[in-house]
Amino acid sequence: MWKEYSDYLYYKLNLDVVDVNHALGKKDSILASGVYSGDHILKSRATIITAGATEIYNNIVYPKTGSNLPCFGMDLMCFFEKKVVVVFDFQHPTPNYDWNNPFMMCNLGEMLDNSPKDIRFFEPGNHFSRYIYVRKCTVDEIPNYLDDFKKYVDVYKELLDVTKPTGEDVTVYRDFDTYMLSLDPVAGYLGSKFGKEFSEHYVKQFLFSYASV
């Protein structure tokens, strides 16, 4: 369902696979996860969950450090045919950091404050940016947002190419992962599908591993 989105991300950012894992859950629920890296990227950690009509793709791209760059995060979530949520954003590791500057205004200025004001869970201004892209739609409407997604990825690629970060100080992402760990409701969902023990380990050791560095 999200293949065109994920394929473009991997292609455009030139991501190489580091590790791939699978886990089977209850009632034919399947979780697949992968870790990728690139020239200016510490890691991209992707999760795909399929369970009946539900198909979720989550990924956060962590750039190498030293250039004060945001991560690129996405939650592409289909719960059933008429309940789909598309989210992607530039997520800065510094709390309450306003990722709005001449580069962004020049390349993506028309998307500033583009999402509905009543969005829940995502908090523009605190790790999430004012460029956060949130759309609710149906399964048939998923392709409608692919061009916008590609534009965001293109801007992120240009940002990496211009700054060329090379640092590997993962402590830069400690506060970011800690915040996401406290905010993200995924642990309960994973627990119901794959068991509490697996869920707690997966969330802390894979999804938000930098919280403990």
C-alpha cells in the first residue's frame, strides 16, 4: 500500500539496508522492520505492520550530526478503507526549535502551516515543525499525496547535500527519542498484537533506542 512512498524515500536518499527482521503476531498480524544508512544519514529505521485491513508504515531518518539538521519522520497509516492518515515532517531533535529559515521558506514556503489546526498527537513547534503534513483520506486517495511527499523528500535530500553532515554523536537524539517514547501510543498497539514483552523491547531498543544512550 505504501510501496511508492517508501521506494521513493530509499531511492532518493540512497539508503542501503543494514538489517531486516520479521515478527509474527496474533491473528496473522505481521511486523517487518529494517535499518538503513546513507552517506549523511546515521540510520533510517522503518517499521511495517499489517493486520487485516490495517497497514502502517513508520520511519524516522536520523541525519549525521554537526549541522543542526532535523530528522525526517513519517507515519503512513491505513486502519481501514475509509480511515487513512498520512503524516510526514521535518522533526528537529531540539525541543521547541522553530525549523523555519530562509532555506525552508525558499524551497517549501508554500507548505508552512499547511495542516489542520485540530490535529492531535502531533505537536507543531515541539520536535514537530510548522511544515508538518497531515491528511486524512480513504485508501483510494492515498496516491493524491504522493507528489507532496516526494517534494518533502527532495527538499530533505537537498538539505543533506548542502550541509553534508558527518558527525556520529547519537546523544544529540537523546531528548528527541525520549520525547517520542513518552508521546507515541504504539506500545499499547504492539502489545495487543505481538505481546507486552516484545512490544516493550521493540519500542525501547528499536523505535527509540537513542533515549537510553
